[in-house]
Amino acid sequence: MKKTRLIIASAATALVLGGGILWASDHNDAPNVKGKSTDITDLYVFQGENTANLVFVGNVQGLLTPTATGTAKFDENTMIEFKIDNSGDNVEDLVIQAVYKGGKMYIYGPVKPNATGNTATVVGSASVVVPVTAYGTTAVTNTSSTGIKAFAGPRDDPFFFDLDQFHKITGGTASGFNNPGTDTFAGTNVMSVVVEVPKSMLNSTGKLNVWLQTFSK
């Protein structure tokens, strides 16, 4: 099914064999998607506990209060897509697609996309299907026979940001952040899709460029 672009998150770059974490974050300030279920907040890519794997985390619907989290849902009309460039040309060579339906998240890929850029279609059959974890319950994960592991559901917002101090800096009344700062996002949640993939499936021995997009019917 053809999709049209809603929002692109900032790109993140990860070393496949490295042990660090890289991220991009944007919370609730893109006018076209502010307050909608397609709003991207975070993209994280890092080496798994099993160092032969790479973990992709895509978070949407930021700044959810505990009350709002209880009723928050993924959108059945939205695809969440991790785009992976393994050749250094800033064009996706592989995608990991997450599609929600009937209380479950269907994960497709990593697979070569049918199209690149601002359109997307579901490719092939689901690699792994995982029930969406309900708020306040134990996390549910599923692992495919090929070693792809997935989670979908609400999580505490992991991104630390002192927004008030940031406003002071941009307003010229402060020269830098405090140590420690104040976590503006403390107590808020996101809807998260987490996919752990064997590095051998990503066709790279060096650097990957990764970015996140949401598409809506």
C-alpha cells in the first residue's frame, strides 16, 4: 500500500562494530504533526547486549502524561520506518518497517525497499510479530527464528533535556547548561518500537547512516 510522508526525524549515524550510542531527538514541535500519533520524538541506534546485534529504537507520541499513556495507541494507518544506508550515499539500502494492526506490531525487514525517499510500501512478509505491551505491565518481546527481536509499547521518555535552561541560553540570560540540570521530560512517556537485528543482516562492516520516517495512508 502506498504511503505519503508526514515527518522525518534527524539522521543518526552508528558504527556497526562500536559500543556507543547515537541519537536524534525532536519533541512535539513540527507543526504538521504536533500532538498527532505520527509525531517522532527520538531515534536511537546502539549495540545490543549481544554484541553481534544492533538495536534500533523509534519513539513517537512524546510528552504523554501517565493518564494519556493509558489510552495511547499506535496508529493502524501509519508505518514507522527505519531507513538504513550501508553504502555512504545517504540513500536507504535497507528498511525496517513497523506496522500496527489489531493490537500487534508487525515488523518487516531489514529488506531492500521497493522505493526510496518520501514514499514507502510494505515489503514482503513480517519478520516478527509482537503484541503491544499495555501500559503498566511487564514488557512483551518476541524473537524470530532468524534472531530478530521486537518490542512495541509505552516506555518512559529516555531523553534528558533541560528545556527551561535551553530557553535561557537562547534568550541570552544564561551562557550554558547546569550540572546537574533539570529533566523537563521527567514523568512523561512515549510509544516505542524496538527492533534488535543481527549485524550480519545489515550488509555492512563499517558505518551505517540511519534515519526514521513515519508514513500515513
